[in-house]
Amino acid sequence: MALLEVTDLGISFGGLRAVDELNMTVEQGALVGLIGPNGAGKTTVFNMLTGVYRPTDGGIRLDGENLVGKKPHEICKMGIARTFQNIRLFNKLPVLDNVKTGFHNEVTYTLPESLFHAGSYRKKEKQMDEKAMEILKVFDLDGQWDYKAANLPYGKQRKLEIARALATDPKLLLLDEPAAGMNPNETAELMETIELVRRRFQVTVLLIEHDMKLVSGICEYLYVLNFGRLLAQGTPVEVLSNPEVVTAYLGG
């Protein structure tokens, strides 16, 4: 059984069919790309996978468990975490606290305990501090743990968002255009980071990306969307040499 199984997935907004009859599987431990021109429906797919949108039809299963109809926080607990095309950090909070927000599934102390710093509060907070610092070390952000997130350089803000997603202990990590706005050096470093994350955290990765150098450099398999429908699928070599894919990107 694949980790993620998407069957005949579709969604309509009024008279617009944004995604239609999408079939996709992602195996445990894989690094898969979802690509396509602007407006192809890629982020809409991510929104359905994470419960932001409810599909009009079709099915989504994670480890055999149905996700359709689940709320975003329920899907997060089931094992899917994501980043966003436009970075969404808690800009005024320190780097450490941004990562700690990802531990919300693990919080066991009560509201009164948190208000009065009583009971298991101090012990649990110390454990979360230590765990967050371990994650930050992976991204070379431990030296800036007390910086406000807004004060980090752009590339490090991208890394922090991935670190926060990993704090939820996901089975499947969804990355929505992680290289957007990065220069070539930052993109090359990001490629190494994504590979490291997959190995270190034993997480499966599905990413949306327009940078074909990144896609061809790290993805093992690709799905191509165009006008909400699956246009092609296969290895990066197969897909990126497909005339239909080339035409879709160049508009010719």
C-alpha cells in the first residue's frame, strides 16, 4: 500500500473545474514532484490534501486512512505537514517559539498549569525547548534561536518554515514552491537540505516547484498538471523530455 493514494480527485468552484480526475500515489520514503504551469491546480491539490478545501469528488487516503472530510488539524495529527508558497511564519516570535508551535499535538499539560507554570508545565516546556533546538541544529539555525523570525534572511525563513512543519512529526511533508525567491546558491543549499530532511527524519516528501534544476536534481518521480488534469507522469528524464510537457510550459 502506498503512503498516499489519490483517486479520481476533483474539485469545482462554481462553474470552474479546478482539478479533475487526478490519480496519484506516493510511496513511503519517496521524493516526488508535482509540477505544471501557473494556474494548473497544484496548490489546490495541496489544499485538498490538507483539508483546507473539501474535494467535490474522489478520494484521498494516507496509510489507508480516509482524509476526505477531515479538518486541517485532524489531518496534521494523522501525519501530513506543509509549507506555503508565501512564507507564513509567526514573524514577531523568536525562531525557537516558531518551531515549538509545531509541537501542539504533544502538549499534555492543562490550561491552568500553563497559566500558573505549575504541574508538568515546566518539565514539558524544557523537553520541547530541547527538541526544538535539535531540529534547529539540522537547519543550522540553532545560533539564531532567539532572533525574531522576521529578522532572518529570506533563505533561512524558508528553512524555518520547514523546521516548524517537521516539529509535527509528519509521515508526509508537502513543500509548496520551497525555492521561490531564492538565488542559485540558496537553491543548491535547499536541495541538500531537502535530501537531509528526508534521510534524517525518515519522511516522505511531495513538493511543488517551478525550478526545473531542483526538480530534476532531487525528485525521483514527477506528476504534471495542466488545467487541473494530469498531463504526464514518470521519471524526471521521461517527463521533462515529453513534448506535451514542454508545450504546456512554453505555451506553444
